[in-house]
Amino acid sequence: MTSKITYLGDLRCESEHVQSGNVILTDAPTDNHGKGAAFSPTDLCATSLAQCMLTTVAILGKDKGIVIDGSYAELQKIMNPKPRKIGEIVCDLYFKGNFSEDEKEFIKETALNCPVALSLHPDVKKTVSFNYK
């Protein structure tokens, strides 16, 4: 089992990661009757894309000497009204370090083909920019 999710009431869930015991809360978003006091489930889905991109680049880049410590992503989730679903995820990735053109191409291909990117429905538009500092 990966996680145990409990509905707490008032449009809030608690999710426990079974292996570690870590807990996260989710709330319904403010545009759908929620308080917006925590990530919504769709926020987590969109956020997972950026987390997976960064993590996958770090894992696969390690053997190539690519270090991305301090790199980050800024993310925007855009919802479709009907049917209510994620319509677009805008992800601006910022990689800290000096990278060759080959390394930049590796980073881009790796990020765009991370497990979450490949798992999202093709109708979800993924607008990703790669920035190097």
C-alpha cells in the first residue's frame, strides 16, 4: 500500500504515506467551495509534474555529472470549467549551473519524459520552459 487517505469532513482529506508516516492535507480549491487552506488534489497533480521533472533529471543526470542543486520550478495550474479538469500546466524550470548544449538537451528530454509527464492524459497541455542561471 502506498498511502491511506481519510476524509476529515469540510472538504478536507488527510493522506498518510505508509512507508514514511508523512502526512499531507488537501482542501477543495476556493473556486470549488473550498477554503484553499492547503493544496487541492489537482494542485498536487500539477505540482507532481514539476517535482518529477526535477527529480528525474537529478537521478539520471548523476551518472553524467549533472548537478542541479538549487534548481527550482514555478508552476501554474489552469482548470477547464466543463468538464472540470486540469486543462494546462505551465511549468517554468530554472536550472542553476553552467551546462553545455548537450547537457541542456539531456535535461530537456529527461524532464519532458519523466514518469508523471508520461502518465498525464494527452489532453492536459504541458507548457514547459527551460531557463538556465
